Amino acid sequence: MPAETTSVWPAAVEMLNAGGRSPFVLTCEHASRHIPTDYQGLGLPEAEISRHIGWDIGAAAVTRRLSALLDAPAFLSNYSRLLIDLNRPLGAESSIPILSEITVIPGNQDLDAAERALRADRMFHPFHTAVTAHLDERARCGRPALILAIHSFTPVFKGVERPWHAGVLFSHSRDWGAAMVERLGEDGLNIAANQPYVIDRTEDYTIPIHGQDRGLPALLIEIRQDLIGEAAGAEEWAERLARAV
């Protein structure tokens, strides 16, 4: 699969189903692997950008289908996480990675403040401003909002196999998180709480900022990428998540 390295500068966020009636609001911060040719692939071959370090494989397809199944609004990123990670606080070391897993990112080395600000202004702020505006409007109208962030993880990380089919990550929404682990595990799948990561305000953005700080229920769903890399698997997991919620 070729990496998306065209010169096009799309909008930072794609919003689906803005008028959806569901109480759920979906986000997909790592939906795209797009890198404008201005950045010359950040010095990486296409094979690197196309794998998990460039985006969350299958997450966009799951989000799109889940949006339709739930009649829920969804926000999807339009740029690679290698340019700037929309689920990391600005200023965190992982915000603009110089190393992803074991891959050095040449185009991210020794960036000046102007380039960091440019990426934040073009990609990070517009995405989260759109989410904020939507949640503000729901609050004004008295409509509930439950946030589901959709991600995927690689089956092997730095040589270590990850046995889980999916993980449910949560901070303040412990009851909902535990219920989702139980429901998703009813099919005999290996579903873990707070694996393969944990929510940490210093390393995460969507759940702490849009969820916890607003007092809104919020979960991050991590699905193993080999299960959703093809259309049939993405469809299956979208339906599974729709039943679970």
C-alpha cells in the first residue's frame, strides 16, 4: 500500500454525520497517513509511513462504519501522526516524534519553534477546535455526549507480542470501561482494561481534555490492527462495538 505523500494540504479534520442523533461522539486521531510532498516523506520510505508508525491501520474504516451504525458524529484526522500526533499534548516528546518505535524520523530532527507552531496551527488546533465546538453546542442544547476514541495497535511492539484482541482504555470512566471490557469479551475474545497503554494526561489528549475536564464519559478503544486491516474485519469490529455500547 503506497504512502500518502501528495502535495495536497487538506483540512485538518473530516467530520462525518454532524447531525447524528446518537449520544456517542467518535474521534479517530490517527485516521490518515497523509504527508504533503513538501515534507518529502519526512525522509522515510513509503513502506515505513504505510505501517503503524504512520497511522492507526484500520481505525478510520471502523470509525466510519460505527458512525453509520450508531448515527453518531465522527471526527477523523487528515494527516499522519508522524507530522504531529493529535492525541498527544503539545510539547510532549511524542507530539512530534523524532523516534517512533525503533524508526528514526529524519524530518522531525532539530525542528525550530516556527515549524512546530506551523504544524500545530494547520493540523492539531483545527481538529480539536472542531471537537470542542461540537461538544459546546451539545452542552448548550442539553444533549448528552459520550466520547469514543477509536485507535489500533500493532500485534508486535519492539519484538514483544501483544496477545489482546482489543483494549479498553479509561481514566475517570471506570464503570463504563469495565462494562465495555465485559461486553466485548462475551465472544471469547481477549479484551483487556488499559492495555496496551494507559491514559496519562502527560501523554494523552482526547480523553483527559474532551472527556475528563468536561465531566463527560470517555473511552479509548484500541483494536489490534491485523484484525481490522481489511474491510471485512473493520466491518465486524464496528458491528461488535455498536452492539457493546
